[in-house]
Amino acid sequence: MADKAQSTVRSRLLLRALDCINANDYDDRGNYIIFGKDLDEIMDEAGIPESEIKGDSDRPHLRTLASDVKVWSGREHAARRTSLSKPNRPNEVRGLDKLSSEGVRSILDSVTAPQPTESLTIRPERAPDDLDAHFAHELLRKLPKIVSRVSALDELELDDRRQIPREDVKRYFEEAHRCYLYGFPIACAVLCRAILESALKEIIDPDRRIERTVMAEARKLGNQKESNIGRLVDEAAKRNILTDDRPECAIKVRDAGNDAIHNHGKFQELLGDPLRGIAYILDSTRKILIDLYSVGS
């Protein structure tokens, strides 16, 4: 499901404050913070050489420049530790076309060049702070989408009869929920499928009778044993444990988890479907779990 999130007031203000913090353009007075320092201090902190800039008209542009350089450097440090590829180069650096100093523009050009200068991007002694800047920026940029995504989920009233007793199931679902909110749909779909299969086995087939039947059938036909989620869903429907559209929802959750791992193209189509997107998969998993664990309550 495509996100159409608008920036929240908090995200806009916090991103502006983060620019000041990244550029060391603030003064912490304990009970309050003053944003706005000497221009030379901003440039020095960003590693920008002296130039002919003398007035304050360039302050906001230099502040965003310094912030962008720090965030980009943090992405570089993060990629060296966590990624299988180099980070994408920034398409633009904010304020570049508004700065009055050709010298600063030259420095900024090196940020977007294929081979950026070592002095600007590789600062081992600043790696922890640059990493902090990168991930703080990333989280704040995600905030509007997080609000949009959680707002898109259905509300369910959970009375005493509809409580899930298993703490591990709650933890797994919470992790799937976080994956959805922070924009990791593949992990969310895979977790939802795993949680669904585990719950169906526990509630519908605790003695593994259905599982043994499926295994015997597979051996007889000379096939590898496949997931028996479909058989478990059919059994849950026969017992009126899963009613209405719940059996269909369960199959959709299974298929989404399978496609997330084995058929990325088809999974991407799912993400673009406003009626059957990842929010639908998460909502469906939640409703199915509540129905399954409400049996006998």
C-alpha cells in the first residue's frame, strides 16, 4: 500500500532542530536551548574551509549543508558496517544554489561527485556522532509514515474473552507490527506467516494428527512435505473457529509470506494493492490470532 503521509508538525520541527544539532548550531543552557551560533563555528564543525562568507545571510544554508554532510557521512559509515552495497549518493545538497561562496560550492560539489574527498567523508574519530546523526535523521523522516500506517489499521475492542494468553505470540506480533510501521514489509509478511502457522498448529492440531497425515500423503506421492497451513485453515473453518472471511484472510497471509521470500515481483504487486496490501496482512493476522485464541475462553 503506497504511503501518502504528510509531514507532522513534530517531524517538521524536529528535523529543523536536528539540522541545528548536526551543525553544532545550538547552545544548551540546561533548562532551555538556544539555536543559532557564530557562522565560523558552523563552518568549522562541518569541516568547511574558510571562505569569503562574512554575513549571516548564508547561515541557514550553511546549517543545512553541515547537517547534510554529517548525515551523508553517517550513511557511509553505516554502509561499511551493515550493507552489501555502497550508499546512494545524495541527489542534491540543500541550499547549494543559495550560497554566496564559490569556495563552499566547490566543497559541496565533491559531496555529490562519484569519488568524494576522503577528508570530507571519512572521519573515523567522528563515526559515532555521524552514525547518530544519520539514524536520527532516518527515524524522523519515517515519523509521518509511521503515523499514517498505524492510522490505517483497524481498531479492535479486546474484552476479557478475546485476550491472547500467550506472551510469546504477543511479542512476535509486536515485532511484526514494528516491521510494518518502520517500513520493512518483507520482514512483516514473513513474521505474520510464521505466527499464523504456529498458532494454527497449536490450536487446531496440537497432537500433530493433521501434520502426520500430510507427511504420509507426501511420502506416498513421492513429494516433499509442504506447509499444511491450507489444511489447518480448512479444519478451523469446519469447526467454526474461523468464520466469515477469516479462512480467506489466512490464505492471503500465507501467500504473502511465501511471495515475500520466493516471488518478490508478485509481493511488490501486493504492496501496491490498497485493499490487499501489507496493512491488510497485518490486520488479518491480528484478527485470526484473536479468533484462534478465543476458543474456549
